[in-house]
Amino acid sequence: MLIRAKVPLRVSFAGGGTDVKQFLEREGGCVLNATVGRYVWGTLRSRQDGQINIESADLGYIVNYDTQTDPVYDGKLDLVKAAIKSLGGSNSTGFDLFLHSEAPPGSGLGSSSTLMVCLVGLMKEFLNLPMTDYEMAQAAYRIEREELQIKGGLQDQYAATFGGFNFMEFEKDRVIVNPLRVRQEIINELEHNLLLCYTGVTRMSDGIIRDQVGRYEQRVEETLDGLRRQKELAVEMKNALLQRRLNDFGYFMHEAWESKKKLSPKISNPRIDEMYALARQAGAIGGKITGAGGGGYMLFYCLSERKHRVAEAVKKMGGIPTAFAFEFHGLQSWKVDDNSAPV
């Protein structure tokens, strides 16, 4: 028997940084994001010999250990090992686990947290765990942020679990996911006008988040202003989206990027600034880095007749424009028999 999982990656429009624990516990946070048609995939095949074998197609790692031995956290698939242990996979009869992501770590599309949600989904099916969507997202957050101490916020785990367009509210003791009913013609227009572009470099977000949190706790005025404006823009962009004011949505993306850069000087760099300026000159109304910053993917909102010019401008700097569509399902998992027929 095989168990498979498919989990979408996400783009964030506004509010990033306000979902980090240190900020939301004092002031509350909110984020506007949406999942896209790029995925983390997982396959689990049960065994009966007490062995756990893990393979990552992207990182090229293969890890083997038995259920009677605690895994060693040595930088090789530590996220996976922690999820297995935390969710009770080490108490099973063993399994083979194969993982593949359509975006590299450091892409800004939430790939690490999406991988964690994929693992939670697989373990839920394998061990018959009674978990709601909120419980699965919270479990993914707890393992990644609290047990492994990887810096970051909450939005990625909830986006991957729930899927679609969401306005998320973060309070000290709860998360509220508000699904948005965006009309199909608006979705079509967004897909027509938005350009997703890989900057050509990945980055590790830990250092950026750590610097941002440090500046917030030191009450650096620029960082405080940036975070508070991010909250306001998440609300304004949600309203623009629902009211079909898409040019306003694009201009708000520009303002969201300008306010995001205030959170930490590590969020942008001269290459990203130059790429963004060229995109604006070519016809982008607005745009922003899709994750913590420093590299990964940028998302531009373009006047439709100028989108091809924006694509050419970023390609001249080594950027890689890529087509995408929105995805309205979150975590999906299913079982397959040995003949590959769904059951």
C-alpha cells in the first residue's frame, strides 16, 4: 500500500513579517496570500522490518535508520526526521519515504514549511491520526519553529494546508484563516497580469528573520513602521481584490515591497533593487519578493500589454520568468494499491 501527498506552494502579497511570534503576540498580525500550481510531493510505502528509509530527489540525500534508534540531526533531512519522530512514525513497523519539491529551499515560496505539511499529511494517513486542518498546520509549525528552532512565521504552514486565496489573522493564542471567494474573472486577470520570476539566487531566511526580530525587539522605528504598514496593506489589498480594483492591487504591491524593505537591510540587495527598477521601467506597476527576502522569486503585477517587456527586462539580469496558475486545494493525500489504482 502506498500513501501519497500533494501540497501547494504559495505566494504572499502583503503582511509577511507580522506572522512572526514576537510581533503577533504584542500587536497581532495578518497576511494575504494564495497558493500556486507548484507542489511538494511525497510517497510513503509501509514496511514490516522496522526500517525507515528516506530519499530526497531534490537534495540528493538518502537516510536510513531503524525505528529503535533515535535519528541523528546532522543537517541531512532534519525536518523529515523531526516530523517522523514527533508524529509517532518511529513507533511504526517502518516505511520508505520519497520526497520531491518543485521549488528549491530558499525560493521564497514557502517550500520548507510546505514540505513539513506534506510530512504531516503522510503521517496522518499512515498512522490514522485524527487531525483537523488547523491541527495539521499547527503541528507543522510546532515541529519546524519550536522543536527545530527554525526562524520564521506561521503563514506558510496554514497556506499549504488550506490552499486557495486566504486572509489570515494571527493572534497570541489562535489563527483565523478566512478563505476569500475571488471571482473567476479576477483570477483570470491576475494570472494574465502577474509575472513570477526567479531571481537566480536562493537564500536562507533564518538570518533575515533573526535580524528583523532583533530590530523589532530593539524598537527600531523604521522596522516598527514597516510591520504596521504591512498589516494595513494586507487589509487594503484584500479589499482591492474583492472589489475588483486590480490596478490598485498592483500599486499596493509596490508599497508592500517598499514597506517590507524597512523590516531589515538584509531583505533586499543591489541586484534585486536593480532588477526591480528595470521591471518598473518596463511596465510593472508593482512587485515584491515572495518570501523573507534576499533572493528567491519575485512577483510583478504588470499592465497586460507590457508583461512581455517586463519579462525581457528581468531576463537581461539573469532572472527566469515562469508561468504559473493559482491552486485552490491545499494538502491532498490519498492511498494507492500495488497496481497504482486509487483506493
